Amino acid sequence: MKITKIETFRLHEHANLLWVEVHTDEGQVGLGETFRGAEAVEAYIHAICAPMLLGKDPLQIERHNKTLLRGYLGFNGSGVETRAASALDIALWDIFGKAAQLPLYQLLGGLCHDRMRAYNTCAGINFNSRGEQRRTITTGGTAPRTRYDDQVAFVDYPDELAQSLVEEGFSAMKIWPFDSVALQSDGQYIGARDIRRALEPFDKIRRAVGDNIEIMCEFHSLWNTTAALAIARELGQYNILWAEDPIKMDSPQALADYRRLSGLPVCGSETLATRGTFRDLLAADALDYVMIDLSWCGGISEAKKIAALAEAYQKPIAPHDCTGPVVLMASLHLGLSSPNAIFQEVVRAYLAGFYPELVTVLPELQRGYLLPPAGAGLGTELSAGLKARPDCITRSSGR
């Protein structure tokens, strides 16, 4: 079996997403995906990666992953090189599954879980589109209510939001009410009044549903350690499940200090790439939860190693999804086959919104749990409608 062609696809409407298809001479087509900087990743795939892969055996996945991920460029970050390597690695695993006629979780060791618990990230449908990156809502009760506009809801009516999630079977949710305050001081300072105001959603959620839902707090690495600790002193009363990226995640010592002094469990997340970064944070005793984004960390091959590393430190993993449907499928396969996976992130606004327009199959969500995908490989394909759209930009290398 040989790789004969590599194609990429991106849309103007969802401009942060990039899909890649790897074609073989035996008819299998592997699907991959990555996120942010789509045009730059597209260029890198065709200029650098395609010449390395065309004519090669797609089932030599580990060899290709080492070449693309651990090459001269990009081996110590989550930039263009790593994202390209990640998307291609996912596609090669998809080919492997199709060639073996088995779902990916079986190739990764088989089911460790019969279903995977999901939590809802309370984003709106435009949260991660171009121009809407990390958009912060401070509507003051004036925003129109639309189905699953959860990013508005967690500020304006968090009690109703929590109740609706519990009714749908979710047992955990993630919000980020401190982000707008961080923008005022560039994350250098927060006063008591702003802390109190940002804590209101936590208070309303606990009053509405008590401990029937776990709450994660996302900080997007916007705060310095001093300000983050000031927040933590007050946030602790709400018994949150984790504080995600509370500071810039490039200092193991600073993060370990935060974890020790804050008393809050720390989640290290999609901003981190490759096993070396996670190794350093775990060795510094700086993490409680390991979040992996398969399209940023180095693909399925690298994510499997990170999951095993986390298990060696007796830490659970919770794969990331606030990006695209292909990575969601790949992440679910990884989680189902990893003994230390406890959550799969989902965005119900995406699942009910644009995800169904992009792929043929999505994971089945039942009462807050995702079921194992059926079908070989990832178990999904790009929809024919996506490729036929007038705003779809297609680029091809090979024949």
C-alpha cells in the first residue's frame, strides 16, 4: 500500500478548521483534522509534508509521526508543524482502521470503557470561528435566548443553563466568567469587587442544582500567579472540579506553586503539545488532570503516549473538543481505549449546530455519555455537501 495523494479542505464559514485526506493506491482514504491557522497549516502540509509522505507506506505510522513531529522544526510546541503532523497522523490511523476493518479503539487496545462520560463546554456556536476567538459575553441580561447559546447563558442565566444540562443528563459543565476581567488589566490584577461579580455564575449554579453537576473553570492562561491565587481563594468555596490553565502554562515551577497554594485541582490542557511538555509538568507535581487535544499535541500516536505517561503518574485524562468533529471522533476512540480517561469534552451547541453539516457520522450522545463509534477507522467521513460548497477551498498534492 502506498500514499498517492494528499488533499486539504477548508471553508470560509469555519475558517479555523482544516481537513486532510490521505489517499492510497488500494482505495483507502484517511481523514484528519486540525484547528487554527488553517491556511498556514495547509501550506505546510503541501510544501513540506506531502513530499515526505507521497509514495510511502501509510501503515508505517510511528515512522511518519517521528519524521513529521520530531523533525528539525516544530518538535517543541503546538505551532504549524505540530498541527500538520497531528492532522496527518489522525488520517494515517484512519487508514489503518479501514485496512483492518476495525474501529480505532480496537487498534488502540480495545475498549476500557463501554461508554464515555461527557461534559459540556458552555460555548456559543460562533465561539471559535475566525474573529470570535475566545469571545467573552457580558450581556447583562439583554441577549436574545437561542437554542444552546450557552456562552450567553452562563453569564446571564447560569441557573437555567445548569438545570437544562442536568435535564439532558450532563453531570459536568465548563465556564469562564473571569476572562472579561482579565482583559481590563492584561491579567495582572483583579480586585475584590470583580472577583465577587465573576463568582455570581458559580453561586447561581450551586443554588439551582446543588452538587448535581460538576463545574470546571477555564482561565485561558490569562492571569499571572498572584492574581490567579486571589481568584482561587474565593473560588474554592464552590468545590470546582478543576481550574484549567490558570496561568501561562510554560513554567512548571509557577504552576506547581499555584497548585500547592490555591488548593484547587489543576487541569493542563489543549495549549500543551508533545509528551515532553506534559512530562515536565507532571514531574513538577503541577497537574491533577491531563487534557489532550489530538490535533495540537502530535496526533493519536503522541496522545496515546501522553495518556500512558499520565497513567504512570496516576492522573486521569480528559480529551479536548472545542474545535471540530473529526478530532472529537478521534478523541473518543482514544478515551474509550485509555484506562485513565474520565471525560470527553463536547460542545452541545456544536453537536446541534454545524458539526452535522461537516461529517457523515457523529458520536451518539445518550444522557450525558458518548457511545463507542461503529464502523472502521474513525467511523466518519467528510460530507459530500462540504466538498461541494462554493466556499470550500481544496488543494491537492500527488495524483
